[in-house]
Amino acid sequence: MFNKYFGHYLLSKHIITKEQLIIVLSDKNKSRVKLGVLAIDAGYMTAAQVTEVHNLQAKKDRRFGDLAIENGFLTEEQLEVLLSKQQESHTTLGQVLMDEQIMSYDDYEQLLVQYKIDSGFSDDEIEILKSNDTDAILELFLDMGNTEEVKLFKAYVELFIRNIIRFVDRDVVIGKPYLTEVYAYQNYASQDIVGSYSMETGLSASDDVIIKFAMAYTNMSITEVNAMAKDAIGEFMNCQNGLFISNLYHKGINCNIEPQVFREKGEITAQMKLFVLPCDLPFGNVDILFSI
Amino acid sequence: MARILIVDDSAISRIKLKDIFELDCHEIVGMAEDGLEGVEKFKALKPDLVTLDVTMPKMKGLDCLKEIMTLDQNANVVMISALGKGDTILEALNAGALNYITKPFEEKQVLKTIREALEEL
């Protein structure tokens, strides 16, 4: 999973192209992960140290780990950790990027550091991303307390992600949710939920992404944000929310949904708590909004 | 073959349902975007069967259903809605709907339900 997160980050920074990302994430790129890449991933060695060991390997017929220990770059314990990771590891994106000569060890190290800064992920959180455990990743991202509002938001976005995977695109990468008081949008499809709880739910995206989302959901040709595109997004929200309140009903919470509304270029000022969950899809970003 | 009226505020749903019914040799006599229009078209067109959404502007589907049943207690209505919770389904069936399909619907499921409803006519 980390490959997807890091890959989308590189794509958003225009460091790699979409075509390159597809190639490096494809199954044919399954090779043994090199210790140098794992050492940089783990923060045990710098790119310069890895390059130095590689240069030494070119001159001496010695193993990477032995030379790294001999030069004081790794401890015995660290090498053991890396060797065990190498056994269980899937090919890292970094490995493929370097094998394909898209970037150097130096570039990789710097981008990894920048990714941690930009994403705000701690080392522990990065490890969870590497685990490929979707539930753990959602749990990690939705660690916003245990209030009734957070529980409902969590249930809402878990269902939303499943519906995106089922009806729109299976390659969805969720970002870190956040609370905000003001949210500006280009396009916003919303639907109110009323009853035991009052909630406003919505999906926000740029014109280009709205068109592609609508096309993916309907399998129809849509070329602009017209009535059909708006209707498609609204119908996706309607199905999502219909399922959501049916799930709530089974838990003894009785709510109903109001007709959907599509708005262009505006701002939402939160009357209550406004949660935002950013999601990356292969064709662009959407934000899931949930106000309670 | 049946003469069918589709009442749904979603253009996508109306188009999909129209395609499904026409491929099964039914005639779409009309389509309405909300409950009020649905009642008016029911009066004017007297269809054999109505498919009715629940969450709609102006007049909600359940109110539209009750109006239609008041106009004709033998009206044949199948609900097709994203709202699939028990009390809404029960209310629709008690009000006279023949069946209830939840969205997102699949072609086979829609045709099976409609055929069963038509067999009861």
C-alpha cells in the first residue's frame, strides 16, 4: 500500500508520469528488494552511504551487509532486521524507480524525507502504510477520538470507500482526514441526512475529476459538468447515503435522506463539526465531506 | 408488454430503467422527475405499471404512492429507491406498492421483479 501512497505523491509532484507509475506498480516488476533501498527506507543509511558501499562492492567481491558493517554504516542488529525485511518484503516503489533509472539513490532519499514532511506521517505510520492492511490504514487515519460524531464519520467513510472501489475505481488512496471550519469548493454534490441525527454529506472535486468520476460511475460518455454529470454524482451520493442510513437503521438509528443538491464555486462554513477526507483516484482528487 | 411510467428525479436512473424495459419489449409511456409530475402523468397516461423513486423533490415518493393509490386502488406500483431501510419499505408495501427494489439496481433483478408484478395483473 505504501507504494501507492508514495507513487501518488510522486505523481502529484510531477516527478513521475502516470505511465511510469503504472509500469512501476505493475506485477511484472517483482524483483528482490535490495538491502540498500531497505536501509534508506528504514532510515539506517543515507543515500551517500549506500552509494559508497555499492562503489566498494564494484572493487571488492563482498556482500553489501558486510561492507556496510565494516564501514560503520550498519550494526549487526540493523542488518538482521533488514535481511528479515528482505525475505518478507514486496518490491518497493523505490527499488523499481531506481532499476528503471527514473531516479538515483540520492533523489529517492530526499523524496522520502520530503514525503514524510508533506504528508505529516510519523515513522510508525509509514510502517502501517507498508503493511498493506487496509483496515489498519483506515484505523490509523481515523484516529480522531471515540466520540459519537467520529464513529459516524468513520462508518460513513468506510462505506464510501467501499462504494468508490465497487462502482468507480478500485485504485483509491485515502489521505488523512481533518476537521475544518471553512471549505472552498469548485463543485460540491451534497445530501442532507435528517432524523435521529442531522448530517450534511458531500463530495467535492474539480471539473475534470467530476467528469471522470461521473463517466466511471455511469459508463456513459460525459464531456463537461452538465446536467448528466451532476445527476451521476448526485445518484452516487444517493446510493451511498441510502445504504448508510439502512446500516444505521439496523443499529436502531432512524434517519432519512433529502434530495441531493449540486453547487458550483462556493464555500461551506461549518455550523457543526465538518470532517474532510481527501482521496486520490487515478484520475484526480476528491474530498468526502461529512458535517454533523 | 406493459405500458410503464417511470418516476425518478435522477436522469441516469430514468435512462437506465427505460433501456432495461424497452429491451424487454415494454412501452415507456412517460417519465416524471418528481412526485407531483408523477401524479399528473399517472392521471393522464393511466399506465399499467409505475416505477417510483422515494427521495425526490416537490413530492416524496411515498406521498406520490399514496396519491396514486387514492386515484386508483388497483394501481400497480413498484418502488425503486436507494432508501432500503425497513420502515420505509414497510410503509410503501402497506400503502399498496407491489414490491420494493433498492438502488443500485441490476437489470436481472429489475426485470424479475417487474415480471412478477405483471403476472399478478
